[in-house]
Amino acid sequence: MSANSRLTIAAHVLTWMSMDQQGGRVATSDRIAESVQTNPVVIRRCLGELRAAGLVEARRGAGAGWRLTREPADVTLLDVYRAVEDGPLFAMHATPPNLGCPVGSGIRPALDGVYAGVEANLQKQLRATTIADLLDDINGRKMG
Amino acid sequence: MSANSRLTIAAHVLTWMSMDQQGGRVATSDRIAESVQTNPVVIRRCLGELRAAGLVEARRGAGAGWRLTREPADVTLLDVYRAVEDGPLFAMHATPPNLGCPVGSGIRPALDGVYAGVEANLQKQLRATTIADLLDDINGRKMG
DNA sequence: CCTTGTCGTAACCGATTTGGTTACAGTCGC
DNA sequence: GCGACTGTAACCAAATCGGTTACGACAAGG
């Protein structure tokens, strides 16, 4: 489906920050990029979207870095999804169908209902998992 | 999200064929393209995928065209989705994360669980709507 | 005040996907 | 054999994605 990895990267970043903040150090895009194994600019772009959504904040100047603005248990995957994804899951026709045809004029409202239900359900599911849950999952997996 | 319109187009095509077959005529890519308002080749590509999934069949030669192989009430949107979409909804990292980091090694299994649940739920929802339902929706909307 | 480390962006790149288009060979009923 | 339609290959412009380089903005610490 040509899906992107934005949600995955953003979740990775926030989870990493949650784990790191316990050590008291400052999270920089360079250190995060080490864990994600990508370019620091990619991380900064991601963090920029998360900041626009109010999930993180940045301190500039020397000794700068990033900080979570909420408790990991208060950040759901839906928050992250909304911060980094925009469009709908399924697109309608690229160019409008023939509205003179019953199917052409009726298929879009009909699918609208289905698609809306799908998206509502997706949001409900993403809301059920928090960054703290991911952290717990990782720690639990490490132990057992 | 850069979503594509494949599911929409395929649903449009099948719904159009369901409505058309009541008239007894043969469905051709040209006539379908009129309703979708796109190039007939786009329709043939779509129908080719639907044929590979066993949802339609083609007759070649003179007076050729396409036919549904199942009753519209027996074709769910999940069948259509599977016929025209391939990859997962959410992708993992484009390049693997640092497995030496606890988060890098644990985030993928953790997200795997979430993503699997999301996809299972998506399938459940798509299975709940059939081409016949779309047709009914369109006819009902036309009336009321 | 000036060095230093980091943020914040712009600009560009190659690869891939998407919808669209042209062209043409294959097929078969009439 | 004619004609109509399928089935594909080939190509295109636009958009997206992840990645990369480059550089200005900024502020803390010496």
C-alpha cells in the first residue's frame, strides 16, 4: 500500500525519550538518530511535527535538546498519529466520477459512510495504546 | 497520507457492474470508464486485479466484456480490498533501527501487536459491507 | 563577547507510487 | 476476414518518501 513509517518513527522517538529522560540527560536529535539509525534531520523533522502538536518542546542554544511535555502514560498513539499523519486512509476518486450516472453520483456518499466508520475505529484503537504501554512492553519483553 | 483511490475505484466498478447486469448488457471497460470518468485502461487494470482475485471474469473477441462471478451480496469490501491493495497500513522503519538499543530492538515487536490489531479490525469492518449494500445505499439515497 | 553545540529549515536527490495516456498485439463472434 | 474489445507494455508528469548537505538562528558557558 506504499504506507509510510512516520507513525513508527514518531513512536520510536517518543518511547526513546521516555526511557532516556529517566537518566536525566538531554535528548538531542543526534542521540535519537543513533537509536533509529537515520539522519538527525529526519528526527528533527519528526520532532518538529510533534512539537507543533504540543507533545514535545525544544530548548535552543548551547546544551540544547528536547523534552516531553506530558507524561508518557498521557500520550496515546492517536495523539502521535494525528501529529504526523494528515490525509484520510482511503482516498475518493482522483477526478470526480460522472455525476449523471446513478453509481457515479451515489458511490461517494455510500463509501463515505464506510470510510468514516473505519477511521473512527482506527482512532479508537490507537487511543488504547500509550507511549508508556510501549515502554512497558519493551521492558517486559527484555525481562521474560 | 498519500492514500490511493484503488478501493474506491474498484468498489465503483463492481457496483456499476451490479447495476448494469440487471439490464442484461455486457460491461465493457469503455462504458465503465464513462461512469468513473477516467481512461478505459485504468479500468482494465483494475478489472485485471479483480479477475486475479476471482471476482470478475472477461470474455474476449467480438461482443466481449466483463461479468461478475458472484452475487453482489457475496462480495464484501474486504474481498475488494484484498484484490487491489497489498502492503500493510503502517510500515516499520525503512532501515532497521539500532538493535543494540533497548528501544531500537523492542519497538518493532511492540508496534507489531498494535498494528496487527488495527489491521484485523479494519478487515472486520470491511467484511461488513457488500457490493449489494452499496447498491442499496445508492438506490435508497436516490429515492429518499 | 565569542566560541560551541544544537535547533530549524531550505534545498536537493534518487527511488517509488499514482493516475493517466498511447500504442498495439491477441482473441473471437458475426 | 472484419470489427470490437481485451490484455499489456511503455511512457509520462506529479507527488511522496526517506535521506543528505548546507547554513543561519540561538543561547549557555567560558
